[in-house]
Amino acid sequence: MSKKKKGPRRFKVGGNTGIQRANVEKLQSMYEKWKTECGASGGAIGVKSDLSLLDIISQHGVVSRPYTKKTVPRAKGAGTIIDMFDEWINDAVVIEKADVIALRQVIKKLNEMKDSDIDPRNIKFTIPIASEVDKDSGVYDDDDVQEVYGHYMTNDYVAFRNILSELPNSKVNKETSPVNSAWYREGPVGSGSGRNEAKPPMWQALYADGGTTPVTVGLYKICAEAAKVIKDAKIEEVEIIVDDDNKGALAKDLMLIPSVAQWVNKMVGTRTKIGEGINPKTLHWKGKPMRAAFMSETFDVTGNVSETLKRAAEIDDVVGTMQSVKFKISIRQVRKLASLTKNAEKYPGRDVVRHISKPLKKSKEDLNWKEVIGITY
């Protein structure tokens, strides 16, 4: 087994950065074993050419990756799902939405092909029954044949070819041995009795689920494991820029995060009690100190907030659930955070946000002195 690249899957989209954590160890083990087993070729898979099983699979349309309409950081679409798995495991590239689309498409095609007429196990051949073939001429009656599914190199086929090879002036080469009997199923013509039962190498490479040779576990199971990798992917150490250019995340997006809203409301305070972020003399929001304090915080991200924030920050092409986030924020957006609470507002025409203090209920000590001495008019 090759050694998985240990470097983190770092990404940078615009000025927003983070690390994607994807547990590919099990996928790597399955995939590399599959590639090794699919290196079988020639007689080991019952073919005459030098192509390996992996070569054949790589040229099959079922593994091709679709093009995507949206441009993504690296070229997607060309090549196969096999190339994609190589990138995930060997290059530790960031897993993106384009990969999700590709994986779903391959799984869909595998599901559609499974047990259909084009499933490798259901490729049908008509083979003469060797015991019914005239050994002196190689001739047989039309009804002296049987259906074979999965692979043509059966005992009867080998015996028939060897009969032909011994005829005078024959150019037919003698066959040596049939393939593994598990690779094919025989039955009467028209019966369909051998459908969905044979396990030839091509079928094994796509659908095997243990107990087969040369491939023990097929691509379908590997794709299922890859889907788990995608589902469980996490995004950590995220740092998002919140600027004034109306691009990406803005203060209003941040206030959808419960942990951010809680922090800002605490700093602003209530109508009757100012928070740490309010100057007690002027009742103004402390812009610069609060900017520094906000940027030093790490905020938890829970629930559906992850996808909402990823879209706002334009990092939604990166697969994974965001766990926490830090922000690089402009002072104007920090002021905007305070003004989005119910207890602070911006002065019209000024870059100043003030606390909205609710008048306190008058106590006896606060009564008008005229009321105290009883003067009326």
C-alpha cells in the first residue's frame, strides 16, 4: 500500500481559507487493493489481449466523470472516477462539489446497469454443446447449442475449438483450458436461466462483494465508501473575510450564526444595561476595540448555519460541514453588527453607532423639585 500524503487539504477561495478533514484511510485500503487486483490481465481474466482489467474498466463509460457547468478551482470532468480517487488519496486535493456530482453520476450508472442486459454478467453467448458436434467435420445442428452468460470460455467452447483445431488444414488454434466456472452460467436457449448469476472478472471489478477471484470487492462498494467520506468531511480552521465590497459574507450573514449573535448582543447590552462594547460616557459603540475583540474570537457553527455561511463566503464548492469559524472584519461591518441588534442604532450620516438606552422609571429621588415642595401652576 502506498503511503497517503499527510499534508492537510488546505483551501483558499478569494481571501477565505480553511482546512478540509476527510478520513480516506478505509477508502484508500479498499481502492488500492482493488487497483492491484484489477492489474490482472490476459489468461488471468480470460482474454487474449494484454489489456489489464483496470485498462478495460478505465475505458468503460460507466466510470467517466461528467463535466460541470460551474467553473471550479481545478479542471474537473476530464478523465474517470479512478483519476478522482487517485487525486483524493495520493495528492490530498480538496474534495469539491464537482466530485460529489461525479460520484453520484457513477453510482447512478452502476445502479442502472446492474442486472440489466448490459451488466457484464448478462452478456450472452451461444455455444455449441461439444458432445453433439461431429468430430470429423465440426458440424452441429442448430438446436445443439446452449446459452451462456458472463464468459464464453466454457468447457464446451474449449472442447469445440479443439475439435475444429484438429480438422485438416484448420487454422484454429487449440485452446488449453476453460475459465473459472463461477465466471459463467449455462442454460437452454431462450430460458434466461443463467441471468444475474455469473461472476466474470468484469462484473467482479464493478460489483463484487467478497468471495470472488481475481477481484474481491468491486467499484460499487468503493463508491459507497467514498460517499461516506464526503458525508463525514469536516471543514476546520476557517477564516472568512467580512469586508465592505458587498462580496462574500457581510454582517447580516454573521448575525444568522447563534454564537455570533449571542456575542454581539452581550457586547451591546440591553436597553437598561449597557454591555462591554459601549462607552459608558458617550454611549457609543467601541468600534476599534470591538473589531479587535471580535477577530480574536472563534465561533461555533451548528446546524444548517454551516451551508448558509459557506454560500455567503463563496466556499460552498468545498465539501464538508463547518465546525467553527474566525473572521477578518472591517470596522464598518463591526459597527453594522451592533446596529443589527435591537439595542443600538447608527447616527444618520455618521459612522457612529450609539446605544439605545431605555429611560429608567423615576424614583422618588428623581421627582421634579417643584413636585416635592408642592408648587403648582
